[in-house]
Amino acid sequence: MPRKGGCNQWQKNQYTYAVARIRAMEVSLFSQAVIDQLLACKDEKQCLLLLQEKGWGNADTPLDAEAILSCEREKTWKEVKSLADDPSVFDVISYADLFQNLKAAIKQAASERAVSDIFIPDTQISGEEMLDIIKKKEFGRLPGFMAGIVREAYETLLHTQDGQLCDIMVDKAALEAIYEAGKRSGEEIIRDYAESTVAVADIKIAVRSQKTAKSLEFMKRAMAECDSVNINALMRAAQNGMDAIEEYLESTAYKGGAKALKESASAFECWCDNRIVETIRPQLYNPFTIGPVVAYVLARENEIKTVRIILTGKQNDLPVESIRERVREMYV
């Protein structure tokens, strides 16, 4: 990966090839028109048949929502990792899944009850390995950005039996790991992704804390520092009501969140995900860095999440308009 400040001709040639591959793959990304087709399907089965027509799943993938979505995610990662000489450039994107597995492993180790299918597959460290590390208390086997928090969260859960406290401790560590990786990266898209991810997460915490009357101490435990949001001001706003949060957001780069909050809870949740899409969209026109490859991964993650929302809505017989207001913005 190039260091901050530019890349040499060999790297430019390599990126040009990778971006050319990505441009060909972007053609298959769902447009809003395809999302409208899915929304128009009468039920989940019709949606799944349409997804198969669009090439989702493999020949042996059953007509099952989870099987098809998992297959698409696996295909995405297999395709893009072949395009990067250093696959670690994608680590920051996978941190959310990595720390999700950490939460699951801590809870399973603390409960001593075996639960199947709780781990997200294909992470840098498998959930099963994390569980083994925690049970043996060999925390040093984990990367530095995880070793400290796993010990603290595990011992906290054992002593307090407070699963929510354990969750917010690990979630904050995940945000801090993402942010630090962004700061270290020589790639603009990674820095921008990390900044937006942490800021949006802090805003979500403020909104949910205001709605559920969480304390200032709770928010301090949950929020992570970032440059584009003043978390102290955000916490004060959350204590003063939703109007105060909206007023604070109006003064930041995230004023779209204030507008979404005024509309509805669903509109706000959509805005949170759409903000990431806005962050990566400039990579559609970037030919000489790894940026478009990273953006493609994020676009696919967003696409799969959107399809999941539609399928869940169909499973629960929700009205089309109710599903539509939850649908995320597409990259292309």
C-alpha cells in the first residue's frame, strides 16, 4: 500500500488494473430501479427468485434468504481480496464483525453454555479461536487493539452480569480501533470511512440515550472521540432533549441527520447508513488508488443490508411503503 503522499508508477499501474476490474463489477451493483423491482415483488419467494435471476447465490445455493445473502458476502470478499497486494487494507472494514464475534465469545465463555451459530464467519480471528483464548485467559494471543478490552469486558461481565455494559465497552473499543486504523492509513477513503463511521455511531448513541434517558456516565462509556463531532457537546445536547441534538447537528457536517430526526426514526436510521455511501461515492471517479476497491466492498455491504431489509419486510407482510422508508441509498 502506498504511504501518505502519493504512489509510484508501479502502484498506479496495479491500481489501474484493479479499478478496471472493479468498474466491470460495479455494473452488477443494484440501482434504485432494481430495488424498486424487489419492493414490487408480492412476497419473499418472488424476491428470492428475482435475486437468483440477477445472479445472486450459486448453482447449489438453496432458495433461502440467509443462504443467498451469505453467499453474496463471501463472493464479494473473495473477489476484492484478489485485487489488493496487501489485503490488510480491508481490515478496518471487518473490525465491526471481528468485535461482534468478540462480544459473542465473551458472553459464551462467561455463561459456560454452548450456543451454536453465534459467530460471523471469515473474520481475521475466528469466533471459535476467540472463545478458546478467553476460556484459557490467554489474552496476549489477540492483537493489541483487542487484548486490553477483552480482559476488562470479560471480568466486568463475570462480576456484574451486565450484558449491556459489556456490549458498550466492546463497541467503544471497536470504534476506537476503526478510528486509529483510519488515522494510520495512507488511503483517503479509509480515513474518511473511519471518521464517518465513528461520528455517526456517536450520533446514534446520543439519540438512543436521549430516548431511553441514559445517564451522562453511560454516554461517556459508549462514545469514541473523533475530529468531526465534539462528543462532550453531543452528550450535553442529549441530556437537553432531541431538539438540542438536532440544533447541535445543524452546526456540523452531519446536519442531514437533524433533518432525518425530524422526519422519523426510520429516516434517521437510513441517514446513518446513507452517510457512509455519501462518503465513498467520490471513488466512482478515482482511477489511481485502492479507493474504488474499498468503496466497492462498502457498496456491496450496503446493498446486501438493503436486500435483507426488504426480505425481512416481505417475511413480515409489511406494506411496501413501510419497507421503502427503511431502504438505503444505492452507490450507483
